[in-house]
Amino acid sequence: MVKFIHCADLHLDSPFKSRSYLSQSIFEDMQKSAYESFKKIVDLALNEEVDFMIIAGDLFDSHNRTLRAEVFLKEQFERLAKEQIFVYLCHGNHDPLSSSIGTEWPDNVSVFSENVETYQTITKNGEEIYLHGFSYQNEASYENKLDAYPSSQGQKGIHIGILHGTYNKTNTKDRYTEFRLEDLNNKLYHYWALGHIHERQQLSDMPQIHYPGNIQGRHFKETGEKGCLLVEGDDLHLNAKFVPTQFIRFEKAEIDTNMTSKQGLFDAIQDFKSHVRAEGKAIYQLVVNVNSDEIISDQDLMQVHEMISEYEENEHNFVFIEDLNIKNKDDDKTTLVKEFSADLIEDNSVYELAMNDLYLNPKASKYLENYDDFDRRELIKRAELLLKSDMRGE
């Protein structure tokens, strides 16, 4: 029997500088969210008395890792060391190996080098485990090293492959270390612990091949529960169970109302927040469908947004509405986003042309996040709202 945790894409110290408009308490919670999520993962490892933990790349958000992040990870690894729980980690495209980095981890931590290598361990029940993997040495590694992974054919024990890379059928532009399922299946491993894709996915049941997703959402492209996989079983069958550990959830929701007054809208939104508050701290993109043709002025909407934000500053389980979109009943029939083809929406050159001047401005760029992370359809919808407001003279 073996029991272990598989997680990936911690992205400690992800910048939230563009959200500095948030209240101090909520902003501080966002800044520490990945830390709190990983702390819960370590708690889980201790409570479940696992044999080891796998971290499949991108522990840090940048190779310019902060001292805060290093000290935090070292403290968490030392908690595991006290219970003889080992950690096997590889570095990904966001935190590649570098000669300028000299972090010394506790003795229970093994770091894969830039070449494929194998670590061997024995579980508490005497099961032999072989872990195969490598770390990125450059930020953009397109080198396919799967040929260097040894086959387990004729070998004893449980074999686990660790890979930070891109499944060839995944829709993403950052296609580092791209692989096909056949490439992984040919190694005859019992489990593949993947990283890089932030959405939780199971690619295969035999063998078990999983992306656990990142441990903490950071924007509205990373919605819902985030966490790790708790894996348990033997050489005949391994079962992977998802365990949510996120500190803050990013969510999208819609509500319907007949209210058109600012007081009515405020009450409808507050009622929605009271219903979801028990689910924990959350940041929402909320669409309010108003069953009326009556146009609500931007001034009234601004007051509503200010009030619903102020009410969250002292809430432990805050429900912050970051993006509020009020839609009248016939808006979808003439929505601007329908005039854009899918190819045009995905065309990077259009966004680069629009964004370059802003992002090249040193005074502005320090407050901006990567525009690749933005939901482009939502940007178009937001632009449409601004155009309509301007046409109304508001």
C-alpha cells in the first residue's frame, strides 16, 4: 500500500498588484491565499499520514522568488520532516533551476535535476516506489524528454512519472514539453503526476494520469474549488481523490430580479451574497438579469457597487463582487460580442495592438497583470457597457 499527495502550480507570491483598490483586509487575504492553501495541504498530509508528497512544478510565480516564499516552504517541509514524510519536487517554467539560486531544503526534500532521474523510496508498509522526473532549466522549455524516462516493463514496485508539461489536446498557447497520452502509456507506469495546466483534469484511468490544477485561483479563468489529490492504493489499483484547500474561490454567477431601483438592486445582491457566504471567502463576477427595459443609470450602479463593497470589509467570509454586470432582458439579442468571430477574439495581435502603449508605460504597467489572463469576451462586454453609457451621455 502507498498513500501520497499530488499537487502542482503553487505560484507563491503571485502578484495581485492590480487589485490594490480592495480593502486592506481583503487584499491581504488575497496576497496570502496560496500560502494558506499550501498550509492546508501540509495539514492534510500530516492528518492522513501519507508516505510522501509530489509537487509537479511552479512552486514559485517567478524565478525571482522572494525570501518570504522560501522561508515559508522550508518551514512547511520541516513540518513534514518531523513525521518522516518525504517531498519530491520538480521545477517548471515559472521557477526553472538556476545557478543563482542556492536554496537549501531539509533532508526530506528531493529536487529533480534538469536531466530525467529516478528516486527510490520505501513506504511505511514496505512497498517499493520509483519516482521519475526532471526540472526545467529554462523558462520556455519545449524539449521533449519523455524518451529519457525509463520503462517499468519487467521492473518491480510502483512507478510514478512526474511531468510539468502540456497534453497535446489541451487548448493553451504555452505548450511547454508537449506530450501525447501514448507517450505516457508506453512507459507502463502506475501513475503520472502532471503539472502546468491549472484546471483539474483526469486524462486516463488505466494508468491514472492527472492534472491536479493549481492550489489557489487568481482570477476568473481559474474559478471554483482548488486543491490537491490524495492518492492511495497498490500496484494493482490507485485511487485519486480531490481535496479542496483553496483559501479564496473565484466564481461566476447570475441572478434574476424585477427590481430597477438602486435600493432594490442592492437588496437583491445582498440576498445573493447571504446565500453563498457559508461556502467561504469568494470573489465573484456577477451578472444581474433585470426583467425590465428600464435603463439603470451609471450613477445609480456606481452607488450600488460602492455599497455592496463596503459591506464586505469586516466580513470574515467575504463575498466580494469584483465585476458587476447589469443586463436588461433584451440585451443578449443585440450584444456586441456576437459580432466578433471566435478567431478574432483569440487573435493575440488585436490585443497587443490595443494594449501595447499601456503596458509599455512604466508608470501604468507596474499596476497591471498579464492581459493574457483576462477573459476576452468579458472585456468586450465591458467595453459595450461603456459605449452604451457614453451614447446615453452619462
